[in-house]
Amino acid sequence: AAGVIQSPRHLIKEKRETATLKCYPIPRHDTVYWYQQGPGQDPQFLISFYEKMQSDKGSIPDRFSAQQFSDYHSELNMSSLELGDSALYFCASSLVVYMNTEAFFGQGTRLTVV
Amino acid sequence: SQQGEEDPQALSIQEGENATMNCSYKTSINNLQWYRQNSGRGLVHLILIRSNEREKHSGRLRVTLDTSKKSSSLLITASRAADTASYFCATVAGNMLTFGGGTRLMVKP
């Protein structure tokens, strides 16, 4: 069965550069979530989309933006990268999670800012 | 502040023993989910318990939910070395899935 696909798996950027992370949700899932997980930390919710519209916003810095496209894939754009942005970034998709459905996570993108 | 807080933060047991992890949360929820994460890997869904359910089983997993105390527990019975991982609870309120601090479980062979 198709899973959530994230690309790239690893990314190394220098400070002040920009990065774009991509997420391809499971087909027919209508909700996409982005999370940031620092070393030894729990996943922190960044932002979510429901049917291509921004649904909820968490602790996402102003330097970050995200969108969901007509084909339901989503991109997280990160500008003016800082050392503290080094983390694992996860994307998850689900069918309207409050309807008691589980979220499926991708393998994550490991971003290293040097 | 975290929606879900887990207790203990780390747990070390011998293979064959049971492991219990607890999670507390702060607001009303639609459901609560438990996930597992191997080091540096993606999160794998284990079990979902709805707000109107009190207990749920799945294989060696048993989850309880007490909405009056805003708490949940995950019991892994007859643990195996392969159960070594971090376990997170995540609460669902509206359309948000919010994680708490995980419990790092180590099962020694």
C-alpha cells in the first residue's frame, strides 16, 4: 500500500539559506500535517491543511511557510535558516482525524543547518 | 505547553516483563492515539482510543482512557527486545493531532 512520501530524506543547508521540503500524502487523504522534531524532543506541530486550505497553525516560525497544491502534495518552505532549525521534519496524512482515523507518517526529512 | 505529557520519560525492563506508560493531557479530546518511533525514524501508529471508550486491546497492547482524569495508559505485555523504541501519545482535538513528550523504552534481552 502507498505510504506518505517525503523528499528529500536528508538535506544539508548553510545558515541563511532556504530549503523546501516536499510531502506526498496517501491518496484520498484530505488532511496533511507538518511536524518538527529536534534531537531527543517530541514532535512539535507546525501546520496542517484540510482539503488544500490551511487548517491549524502551531509553533511555525514566520520564516517558514507551507502550502498544499491541487494534487494534494504539500511543501514546507523554510527561509533564513538558523542552526536551531536542524531537526527531523515529518509530514503525516489522514482522513479528517477528528473522525477517529489514524494519521500516517512519512519517514521524515533530516535537515542539518551548518 | 504540551497537550500530552508522558510518564515516565525513560523505562528500562527485562524481556518478558510488562511495560506501562502514562499520558496526561489538558483539554477535551476527540480521541487519543499512541505512536511508536524507532530512533530517528518515522512515527508508526499503534492504537487509537475514542473519547467514549475506556479500554482497548490490540495484540500485546492495552490502552486505557480516563477522560475525567484526562489521562491514558499504554501497557505492553510480555515485552520483547524489538519493542525498544520511544512511545508517544497524541491527542486529537478538532482537526489537530498534538504529541506529548515520549517515553523511551528499553527492553533488555
